Amino acid sequence: MFLSRNPIRARLAVLAAAATLLTVAPIGVTAAQAQVTRVRQGSSADVSRASWSGPAYTMNGSGGIIAATMNQAIGAIRGGSGSIDVVVVAGSGASTPECDVITGLSGVNSCTTLTLTSASDGNNSQVNTDIRNAEFVYFAGGDQCRYVAWKGSALEASVESVVAKGGGVGGGSAGHHVNSDIVYDACGGSATSAIALDNPYDSAMTFTTGMFRWPNYADTINDSHFVTRDRMGRLMAFVARSVKDSRTSGGKAWGVGVEEGASLFIDRNGLATLSGPSAYVVLGDHQPEVASSGQPLTYSNFKIWRLTSGQSYNFANRPTCGYYLKSVTNGVPSGSLYSGTPITDCTTPPPTTPPGGGSSYTEVESNDSRTTANDVTGRSYPLTITGDMKSSSDRDYFAVNLASGQTLTVNCAVPTAYDADLYLLSSTGSTLTRSVNDGAGTDESASTTRTASGSATYYVDLEAYSDSGSADYTCTVGKS
């Protein structure tokens, strides 16, 4: 028995249209044991055409179809003529609310709802035939943990083939999540902003990378129901984790948060245009100052673009201005996260002052010994130092001045590309204290106090223990 979320409209509409309703069993399973439900509305025959004019994408903040962006996607794929077949992929339920809307839109030949209830259903032959014959695939709302289980299955390749032929893909809520390069999969439970900022490595913060990477949409992580459920804080933590865990290709990550009732239409050239209330693009372009298990997040100067209906963001040529800045210090955001004064001057670099004041410094090679150490004695503190372990034998030295009674504290966020160890040295090079935690991406912290009279030079020494790479470490140096 099939149940509808709107039985009068949906079921009568299906019957009135003389749609085909089939139950399809997985390979080697009888119809009585079927796990896949297939409901087709509209024409029983697929359209045939040599080429299409996409790809086109819709990214929705909630599960329902947004007619405005769906119409844009259909029009872009059709190229002004013909009609398309649409497939809706769902992980639960037996109703067809998405196809009920889609079949009423101009240029749609058919809409087929496929409800898959297990990971093995991603290899179902009828499922993959339907998807490969379609020109647009829409992932319904539900549970993205079910969807990422299809990573590596035939379904993944089938969806990719639709985009490759000039079709399109989209999704809402969970379906929005699964269409980003990095997927917050929620397989460990649902994280709130409070949980994510308090501990970005909480058990609910789980991710899947490498399922879909759509053209022009690399290094992104999506979030939905954005303002209504106050998810900016957790998207910031998603971005910080993506950078820290080296899930992106260039040490930067873009979060895309779409509000309920809103939808981004992304054309073949990477231009995203919003229909509906609001959407936000959040850029993290450096290593977090603090992102470690059990510790609150500290991350300076997230760049945030706020879009309202009709406004655009170019994912192919990502803008360098128009954002406002927000920081998180010890898990606490710097004021309201959903608004700010945009920086409109694209020629002036953004502020480099880290949260809580102080200054920033970027390592200058060669600083592989005490005699060639980068001198940061004249900087204001706390000082944020960024650099990298360019080789497996790299050692980076920084000279710091301490007065009698002052305590030097250093916290280093180490990327997952390598393992690095931290040493605090006296003016003669003796090791005063060290932090040598095992494992790539494991952070290091150490402190020492000058008890002698007068002032003296001390050295912060960060050494590659294993592996290397261009991913930046970030050390916060404080004096108290």
C-alpha cells in the first residue's frame, strides 16, 4: 500500500494522468521482498535527444521543490526546446510530493520517484536505468546518512553521467547536503551550532568526502534550514574542520547555507542566483587558530557573503570582496553572525588582526636554526604565526623576548598533512619544555615562565616529525 502526504491531490493526480505505478525488486529478490519503490508520473516513455544544454543545479534549503529555480534548471537543460525526464531519489516514505510539483511544470516529460531503503539499492539495475535515462536527478529531504551510503555504488556513477551529458542535479535539506563536495553526513547524530563551536570534533561532527564534486562547486560544504535553525555557528565549524582536516584541495573551504524556502539555481558557468529569503556563503581561508578534540573553536575572520532574493554568487570566479567578517574565540562568536558591514574595496587586503587583538605573522624561510630565526620580539601579543613544514626535516624558529616573571604560552594547530612537534628553547638553545603528541594533525601546546631577573630571548621551535606539505600550521603565541 502506498501512502501519500497529500492523498487527495497526489493519488488522484497520478490516476488522472494515467501514470504507471510499479514496484521494483532488487536483483535476485522477489517482488514481495522488494526494497525499492518506483512511482512514475507523466509519460511512460523517456524522451530521446542527442545532447542537452546543462549542466544546471538547484540547491534548496528545505525539502520541497522551489518552482522558480526548478523552472530555470529545466529551461537551461532543454536549451529552449524539447522536454526532460526527472528522477527523484528518496531514502524513505512512499509518497511523491516532489514529482507532484514537477509534473505540473512546463517542459517535463515524466517524473519518477525512487524510494531506496538500503545501501545495496544503489546497485539496483532498474534504479540506475531510470537515473541514466533522466536529464535531472533530485535528492529529496530525509537523512543524508542514508545517501552517503551510496558512495562508490552504481548510483553515484549514474548521477554523474546525467551531469556529464548536460543534464542536472539538485536537492533539498538532506538532498542539499549530499550535493556538496564535502558532506556533513550526520551519521553520528545531529550537531547544533552550540555543540559544533564548543567542540568541532564532537561525535556528531562526521563527514563524507569524495561522493560528488560538481563543476565549479569544489571545496564546498552545504547546510540547510539555515537561519530558522540557527546553523551559522555549525557551518563555521564545518568549514574550520574541512580546512584543518585537509579535506579541500587548496587550504580553503566554502560553506553554503540556504534558508528554508530558498533555493540557489547554479548555471553551467557556475553563477548561483538565489530565489527566496536568504543564503550565505562562508569562506575559511586559513588554518584555525584552535580546532582540537574537546576544545572550543577559535577561528579569526571568516568571510561571509549574504545573498537575498535575486542576488548572485559566482562559484567559477569566486569574489574577493563583498563579504563581512566574523570571528569565533573560544567557541564564542563575535556578535550577530547573520549580518555585518560588507567590505566592498577589492583592492585592500582584509584585516589580519586575530580575535582578542594582537597581530599576525607569516613565516619567512629560511628560519631553520636559532641564528636564522624569524624575529617576532617587536610584535604585539597574542601573536598568530602561520607557516608550513616544507620538508620532513624542516624546523621553523621564532625569537621571542620574555621579561622576568612572564609566561610564554604557545598553542599550535597542526594540519593533517603532517606531524609536527613543538619545543620552547632558552637563549642558548636548551630545551625548556616540549610538546610531542603523536599523529598527523595532532595539535601541540607548551608554556614556560622566566624566573630569572631581567629579560632574555627565547625560541619557539616547530619541527617536522613525519611527512610534510604546503598546508599551513597556525601557532598562537601569548605572553602573560
